Amino acid sequence: MVATSINPIRHRAVLFDVDGVLTDTARLHAAAWRRLFDPYLAGRPPSPAEDHRPFTDDDYHHHVDGKSRIDGVLDFLRSRGIRLPRGDVEDEAGRETAHGLGGLKDGYFLAALDQHGVEVFPDAVALVESLRRHGVGTAAISASRNCGRVLERAGIAHLFGVRVDGVVADQLHLPGKPDPAVFREAARRLGVPPSRSVVVEDAEAGAAAARAGGFALVLGVARAGPPDRLLASGADAVVSSLDEVVLASPGQRRLSEVPDGIERWADLADRVRGRRPVLLLDFDGTLAPIRKDPAKVALPVRTRSALQDLVRRCPVAVISGRDLSDVRSRVRVDGVWCAGSHGFELAGPGDGSIAQEAGEAALPDLDAAEQRLTAELEPVAGALVDRKRFALAAHYRNVRPEEVDRVVSAVRRVGSELPGLRVAPGRKVVELLPDIDWHKGRAVRWLLERAGLTGTEHVPVFAGDDHTDEDALREIHDDGFGIVVLSAEHGDRLTWARCSVDGTRPLLDLLSRIAATGEQR
């Protein structure tokens, strides 16, 4: 189950390959390679160790697409049993070295570019412009030394704050794809880690590079032909057009634009007055302060006392990523509904609990992931692998910044290799969850329906602080309202919340006002 979406809440940069993704110059490159290799192969003396058949589309995709000219020459000819010296950048075009043949190919491409011009894919431009409106950084990536010329001819150079192409790669001595170095350099220049960046690629080498680089999402573009080659190379999802890529809903706002709930209480009171509030609350970072060691997180005495007061006035539920037994032991307030493991386990105020049966099938994959990640992340100082019944969390709050991508990349790789799991980023943590259509939002709706707390006489109110809370905030956006507890760790991301509070104390004040207003029916 893979979404073809870019979420500006999680993704702060998108890196676009140029040829074949932004512009139709991939066909010019393919034609130039064919014009180079076909006569070269035909002119070589027969040899049982060499394959002199004409250059094919498969050769283009497997051996040269997305790579530098020199690597493309060497890789393709090696696949045909031919080995040439690399040569030197000063080699004359046509000389029998990788640089010489690469120079000849470059001349063919530039001639085709002058003759045919550059066609821009409108779907790509629309996506880039939309991303920029959402404040997402954009970069253009290409192995070609002619990238700048192509973007200028296409009239889209101004859409990219960063360009990392063959010229930059040579200057910095960066290895070409499938090494992720060019993508990592682009993300660095945009000031966004790979773990919060998206790569959009049409080449097998590019998809493999992005996967190896630990990028948050790898989107393949197969404008013609099956998507299998890109999926096999590491793409999370493949689209035939970038029109299929969805961005965040216009119902969301940036955290800096969300009004303070206490200051705007008069507006919020109208949504509550005459209705019975149902309070749905996240635990870590919302009711309890974040700690470096998750095991040391505790509910403050003042907060427990406030919850005990609230539960006497209206229904209250705590919904957490922790195991159900764990969150209940930390809350310890009679009459509170609890949901653990992002809603995979639910329990009412009594002793009984219900687990989502669909999540049971993922338990063997979670067991395997736990073993692999525990071993792989053991050398990473500060990394903590935390197993829950229906989730596996890798915390990197205490990991050195230069090691964070190693943690995220390991989790993503393991998650991609175990089909029963999906990756979910959070606040200084990345988790593996059962790959089913279930999350905090669905858990909230299930709980409301099971407890008979639906209908216009009730108003659901959800409060949370993390990315994982956005599913719940979105779920109750229309028939209730959400509160986001602000944190500097999330920057100015998008949210479904209607109001904000700056910490737990103002949250409890706001919840008390909500409960009191709901009593005035």
C-alpha cells in the first residue's frame, strides 16, 4: 500500500531529475547514444567475446540513463564485452577512450538540442510550482554537463533554488549514480536532510541512488512502459504522469498561521456551545513532556489531576503510539478510554481490550525487523530500537546529527524488504507499522462510534503535537476541531489543527474551558 503523494508536513524538499522527468530531453539523449554506439559497434572487428548488436532501449535504461557520459560509455561497452581506457577530459571527441566517445555523444546531443529544442512536461511544471507555493524547496538533478543550458532553453531554471549537475559533480569529485552523492549534495544545499526529502526519477540508476541515500520517498516516473524496472530499482511508487501526485489539502495551514486557542477562545466557544465535547488526547509531547529516554516519560501530577476533573465532566480518551498496557500504566486515571500502538489496540474504562486482527499478520515481520535493526543500529551511539506489540520504533533523539540519516535509511530499507510493514516518521523517531489502512484517525472514528459519541450533539476535540497525530486531526476536522501543541522540533509545517497552544499548561486551561462550555447546554 503506497501513496503517490508528497506531504509538505513531512517533506521539505523535492529533488527532480531533469531528463525524462522535467523535460523531454531523455529521447534526445537516447538518440545521441544510439548514434554513437551503433556505428562504433558495427565497425569493430568480429570477436566471439564481444556483442556487436545495435544499441537498444533496454541498453539505454540499464546502462546509461541517469549516469555520467563517461560511466555510461564504460558500463554499456563492458556489458558487450568491450573494455576501453577511461582516457582524459582533454581527449578529442571520437578518440577510442571513454572521454573521447563521451565527447562525441555530447556533440550529437547538442546538435539535436539545437535542432529540436526543449519540450517541457506541463505536469512537472505544475507540480514544481505547487510545491514552491507550499514552501517546499526544489532542486534539479542531472548527470549531464548541459543541464543548465537545458533548463534555460526550457524557461524553467528559475523554479529551482539548487542545481546539481555534471559540472558540479566534476568540481566536487562526486561519484555518479547509482551512488547517492549528487542527491545528498542537493539536499545539503537546500538545508534539508534526506530523511525529509523526496526524489523524483525516471532512471533505474537514479531510483537506486535515492534508495541507497535514505531519502524519505522515491517517486518513479514511467511516462511510457511498465513501472517494474523502477520499482525493482528502489522506487516507492511509480506514476505515468506527475498529475497523479497529490499534495496536502488546502484545508491545512502552517503552524505559524494557526491561531492561539486561548487568545481566540471566543471563536472556538461557538463550536462547542450546546454540544457535548469528547476529548481525544495524544500522550507523549501533549500530556507528558518529551524525555531523552522514552521509558522515563511520566504524566505530571498536575496533569493527572486535571484529567481526573475532565473525565467527570465529559468523555476523555488518550491515544498513543505506545503499547496499550504502557500508556494505561502511565495515565492511571479511572474512566479514561485508551488506544495504544497508534490505535491498533483499544480499551474502554474497564479491563477489557480489543486488538485489530488485521495487524496480527504483521507480527512476524515486526519480529524480523526488530532483530535486524537491533543488530544494525547497535554501533550507532544513542540509537534506541523500541519494540511495541504492533510497532517498532527507532529513536534518534540522542544520535549525532551526522548519524541520523543512517538510522532513517536502515529503517526504510528494512521496511521496504518486509512487505507487511510501512514506514511512519515522527518526532525524532521513525517507526515500522503494519501496512494496513489503519492509523490514529481511524482509531478515533472507531472509538467515537463504539462509545456512541457521534451525532451533532457531540463535538470531538483532538489534541496532539506530532506528525502521527495529523491523521486524527484530519479525521475530526469537519465535525470537531483539533488543537496542536507547538514544538520547535517541527518547524513551520502544515497541520489540520484549528488552533494551537504553547505547551501542556495552556492546553489543560483550554480543555477546561471546552468542558465548562459544553456543560452549558
